[in-house]
Amino acid sequence: MSGAKRRQSYDGVVACVPVTIPYRRYSINSAHWWIGRALRELVRQTGLRPTDLDGLSLSSFTVGPDTAIGITQHMGLSPRWLDHVPFGGASGVVALRRAARAVQAGDADLVACVAADTNHVDSFRRTLSTFSRFAQDAVYPYGSGGPNASFALITRHYMKRYGATREDFGKLCVAQRANARSFPHALMKSELTLDAYMAARPIADPIHLFDCVMPCAGAEAFLVCREDTARSLGVTGVRVLSTIERHNAYPEDAIQLRGGWAVDKHELWDMAGVGPDDINFVQTYDDYPVISMMQFEDLGFCGKGEAAEFVRAQSFTHDGSFPHNTSGGQLSGGQAGAAGGYLGLVEAIRQLTHSALGAQVPEAKIGLVSGFGMINYDRGLASGAAILAGPA
Amino acid sequence: MTEPLSRPRRKNPLKKTQAPLTPQGVRSRTAHGLTAAAAEGRFELQVCADCAAVIYPPRDACPACLSARLPFKAVDPNGELVAETTVRISTDPYFRERTPWRIGSVKLDCGPVLVAHLHGDTIEGGRVRLALQLDRSGAPVLIAMPARDVPNMAEDVQLREMTCDPKFRRVLITDGRTQVGQAMAKAFSAAGASIVFVGIADAWKPFPGDAALKAIERVEIVPLDITDTESVTELAEQNGGRIDIIVNTAEYTRPGGIVERRGLVVARQEMDVRYFGLMRLAQAFGPALRFRGADGVNSATAFVNLLSVHALMNWPAFGAHSATEAACLSASQAMRAELRPGGVKVVNLFFGPTETEWFQSVPPPKVTPAAIAKATIDALTRGLEDVFVGDVAEDVRERLAANPKALERELAGS
């Protein structure tokens, strides 16, 4: 649109204090418990009192019947800025860009961004069957393969259209497992070979076991504040060079072949003032490897339909030519509900502040984090991305 | 190619009967527009009254123009199966027992993309025809069928979960003395039912059609008087565990209104045969039907009510009869709710005056017993829930939808 106002930078704002509460396959604790652990870790690392947090952004599928407002009383917070971001895999990027603007405008000084979900025995099935009105009316009654079946259709269509193979997806999964092996909190750390990937049992053709994330309980969090506030707290933050967000892009595509990143990628790169070659690592939302490949394409690391070629040409471990999902991603780390939408962002903050819990990407200065989420009906609706830079 | 169904083996009495489970049946209020269409075998989706966009999944605002005028209308069911998958691992207990289960994305020629169950004879990239069905929970679902009919089409395992196909099933026809009962026996035998139990009260009393009825293949006469609780209970105790479909053919039709008729004797008799008879059948056979809803190829599957269309609006010339039929219709709605947990359908067939002795003085059009029997088989094979048989029934249904008050006045005058 001509005449659109040029977007303002995020100068002076940082994301800091990356927190991960170690995941568990199943938890008897509530989402509230996991939120509480994450908040406590944020204040412990900064020496703040809980009431010093004057902003809260919450993402959780399992906190019901509460929302962010109930959590303020539950946790004894009294924020002057409050947000609830129920966007699944896009939650991290969306929470970051909203909190950054709030801090920049002075509406809040210290925004705690928290994503947490519990996973009781059988809670995953319950979440799926009531995930959305369209899911209830038009997806769950069809074989109830859940997201595996939805992504099977997307993956199959993508493979047919662009010639990607299971081996291509496998290469990403195997590299992520290698990255996970040094990450202390990853749930799956046994070695994964391409042979084992190929031989895994089918779940919903062409999706096999190692294409799927494992639902689990966990929490991720970070703090958004001004650069000088971070300095006074004695913590190092990362700068936000640019962000994008888009929902329900390309409804005309019969089956999802691309995400909203493709609409906004030029803005993302222009605003950041860097190009794909300047990026030292990429954290994609990896609920299934096909989505990581779409992100490579739609964010501009390769042309549309060329991700298979790209995957064959690159290596994806922390020391590879294209370090990707350096803590193992959700595929090896586990998918802790909405925390899955924070995992890449929290890992990016660690990599850029050279405080990785596992393998450190050498010379990590600029990183890209991408989010994707909400299979409302037949496709993921939410997409977002952020380019972050280490301390100046 | 769909494999023809093979005759189920005799049941091992030591094996546990598989408990019936149902798929998730909760739908939004708007999505029940699909339920209404599926119940009568129509294929309808929302069509925007303002911009003509065809819409799916069901919505409360048009995604093209935000209109709220989104009626369900018949649309072209043809399209392409763009992508398919076979679900091998399911979180849902019903589907877990039925994997592998094929689903796919169908792009309809008229616009929307729909996730649907797949008939075994559909292929990815090929043309398909979508149909709306009621699944075992009674909720509407889409299934992609082959674009053209194929051999043994009704015998597809996924489709059969949504229908009540009589093939290899055992049916009870509750009254074989009626012409409808006899036509029904013939039709079920021809449709491949493995046993056709036909109830006869006071078997020593001869009746027209007696010999022809007994000559029908796989017909087995059983003693049944549906006005006698003991008789109904006894039959249920003996055969209830191997009856998969019940068709209640007991009838009692007498002319006369409410004011004009003297005393309650006839009305009581009507209620005893029709309403209490239905209740006796429901109480004696219902629990076994519901228990056996997932009992293999010949699982319990349907209870069929034959109802006067004047159950929906009283016809004063047969005023007391209409009232009795209305009571039976109301009972059938309760039975639907009670049998649904077993995945057992309650099918209601509505029709006008039949070509039988008690409607002798009524002018045509009238419905023949054979037409009612044919419609019953068709309804079961297609998995329908409400069926209007014949011109009078169709006419009443249309007039009722257009203006119930007008219909009330019009029926009084005819």
C-alpha cells in the first residue's frame, strides 16, 4: 500500500533473561504451577520482586478456565500492562513485538513474557477435540489423527508439488536430534540416524514417528525491558531488529503450500537492514519438518519450492553451514503446548548472548526466529518472525 | 475395488462383545444445518445469499462479504481429491479401533475445500462426489465417494460405519399380517438380510398372504403380539441378541376425529397397538440393540418406525389416528437419544394414506406397501434418519415448512 507509514524501529528495547523450566512428558501439576515456576525463575535471575513486574504476557492452552487476568491474582502480580496471546506456535514472536512496543512507549517497564502448558494423561486428546469450532465441526470427527493427519495432507501435497522426499525431512530431524544431544532439557536425546528415521512406524502417511513432536509439559519465559533497565539488572539482552506477523494468509490455496511470511518477508529484511546471508542461525517452528522447509522458502533463504534442494546443500547442526533449531527444536525437545511457540525465541536469546545451555553457535551475532501456529481447520493460520541481534 | 462383504461367522459365545464407541458428535448450532441435510440424504452447504459464495466449514458470517444470510442449499457435490492420508495412530477411542482410516482434502468445483472420510474406491488426484452422512454419533460427516458407481459400493468398511445396510443382518418385522409387513419381508430377503424374523400373533388364525410370506427365502415366523408385554419380552429373551434391525409394521388405522368419535375404546386400542406397542418393543429390545452396536459385520444398527405423515400435522378425518401417530413420533425422538450411545439409528418413514383396506374410501395418490418397503431398504442402505415416502408425504412436508398454520386449515377442509 503506497503511503503506508514507515514502521518505527525497536531501538532501545531488549529481550533478556531466557528461562526454560525443564519439560516433562506428563505432569500432574497444573498450567498455573508451570507459570509460577517460570515467573519465579525470572525474578530469581534478576533480583526483582514479583510486584516489580509491571507487564505480563501469557500464552497457554491449558490454563483454562483462567486467562492472563486470573493469573495476576493467582501469582500476586499487579501489572499495569497485561496481554493474553493464545496463538500457539506464533506466541513467542507475537508476545515479543507487543511487549517491545509497550516498553518503548512507556506503558510498561518490565514485561514478563511467559508460555506454559501442562500435559496430563489424556489432556492432549481433550485439547484436540475442542481446539477450535472448525476443528470440532470439521476435523476432529474425521479419524481423529489430530495435527498428524492435517500435516500429513499438507506434507503429501508439498512432496508431490515440489519433489521433496522423506530423506529431506529426515535430514532436518536427524540434525535437530544431534543438536538436542547437548541440550540438557531436551526430552529425546538418543542418537537418531537417517536409517532409523526412514524405518520408523507410519503415523499418518507420509508422516512417520520422527516427523511428529511429542506433547509434554513445560514452560519458557523471557523479559522485555529497556536496554538501560537490563543493564541496571546486570543482565544482557538481545536487540529486536525487525518483526512481522500475519494471520490467515493465502486462503485461496486449496492446501497450504506457503505461510504468511511470504507476504511480509521484504518488510522483515528491509526493517532489519540485513539479508539472509547475514543470519548466523535460524530457529523455525518445527511441529513437522515440512513447515520448517516452508519457512526456509517463505522467509527468503531459498526460492519457493527449492527447500528440498536447499536442505540437500546445507548442514543444520550448530556447527553446520546453516545452524537450525540449535537446542533440538520441538522435534527432539518436546512440544510443551504454547511453550513450543517460545522455545526458538528463548534459545535465540541464549545463542546471541553466548550463554547456550547446549552447543553454542560460534560467532552468533544475528539470528532469525520464526513462529507458526493454530491449525484452526486445515492449515496453520498464524505466522510471525523476528530478527534479533546480540549486544552491540 | 471394494471387496464384497463376506458372511459373518457364527459368534463365539465365549468372546466379549465389543462395546460400542462413538466418534465425537458435538457440533456447533450452525453445523447442525448439515445434520438436517444428512438426515434426509441431501448434500447441502451454506451458500451466501448476498454474494453466492459456497462456504465450509459452517460459519456465522460470510468470509467473502461478511453477510449473515447463509442458508444451507443444495450444491454441486463433485470435486477433486487433492490429497489423502491414512490415519494409523488415532487419539480417539472410536477410531483407534478402526485404523487404518483414510481421510482426504476435497476441492469442490463450487469452491470450498473439505476434509472428508474416503470411500475405498477413491484415488488421490481423481474425481470424487461428496456425500453427507450421519456417523455413529448421529453427527453429520462428509465422505468422498467414487465419481461413478462401482461394484459392491455399499460394502466399503468406512461407508458401512455410516449406514445400516441390511446385507447379512438379521431383521425383525413385528407384524406379518399387514400388507406392509409382508412387503417388508420380501424386500429384506431380497436385500440380503441373513434372517428375516416375522412376528405373527395367534398363528392359528389364518390370514391373507400367509403361504406367500412363509415361502420367502430366509423368513422365520416367530410368535409376537405387540399388545402383550409378555409375548414381546419372551421373543426378546430368545432372539434379542441376534436381531440387528427392527421394523415396526404393527398398524391400527381407524377413521374419525376427536369430538365425533364416541368413547375411548378405539382410541385405547390405537394407543395400545401403536404407542404402547412401540414402547414394549423399545423396552424389550432397546438395551440389546444398544449393547450390540459394534458387534461386527452384523452389529445392531437400526430401529425403523413407520409413521403417518399426519404425525406432523393432524388430519381431522383421521384425527385420533393422527394423534396416536404424533405420540409415536415423539417417542421416536426419545428413542434416538437413548439408542445413540450404541450407534443405533432410529429411522422414521413418513407416508400418507396407504393402498390398504382402512384407507379404502380415500382418493389417490396413495402409497403401496411395496413402495414403503423399498423406501425402508433405501433409507437403511444410505443411512438416512428421516424419509418422506410418496406424494402426500412430500406435499405435507413442503406445506408444513412453508406455512404450518395454512396446512392446519387446509387439512381440516380436505
